[in-house]
Amino acid sequence: MLHRLKTALVDSYVGAVALGYLLGEGVEQITSVFIAPFSQWVQLKELHRISPQSAHDPGFSLLSSLPHLAQGIFYVLIALALLRWLYFPIKVKIGSRPDIEETAL
């Protein structure tokens, strides 16, 4: 059943579209790692300007970028696993001769 699913994904280009989507999402999440602390800093500055009840000045917090980093790495790892499963067949050694290899179906 997995072989039929793999064949359908490769032949109909759905696998390539899924790979592109996952890699795009991963790159977007990883680039937002650099944008998230600045965005949070701007939001907190505006909040303190509107309601100045808090005395301390908000600084950059790198903790706001950790969820984006984790999501980006997760998307890229899933995309790489899907790429390997769909487009790089596993080599199987036949018999007692290790120099002969054949790709598995």
C-alpha cells in the first residue's frame, strides 16, 4: 500500500508540491526567528506608550523566537524525510556479492 501511495505522489506531482510547501513554511518560520523579537519589542513599546503603568522599559526577548525556530526545524525535517522517501530509493544488496546493488521497488 505504501508503494502505491509513493507512486501516486510522485506521478501526480502532489509530492513535489507538498515538498515545496513544507520547505517554504520552514524557511518562513526560520526567517521569522529574526523578526519576532523586533516585532514584540515594537508592540511592547506601543503598549507602554498608550498605558504607562509599568516602570521598566521593554527590551529584546530572544525567547519569543524559539517557537518559530522549533516550527521551522520541524517543517524542514519533515520535508527532508519526505524527499528521501519519495525520490531517493533504498539500495538493496543481492546475494553474496556486495559489489552488486539493486534499487528496491
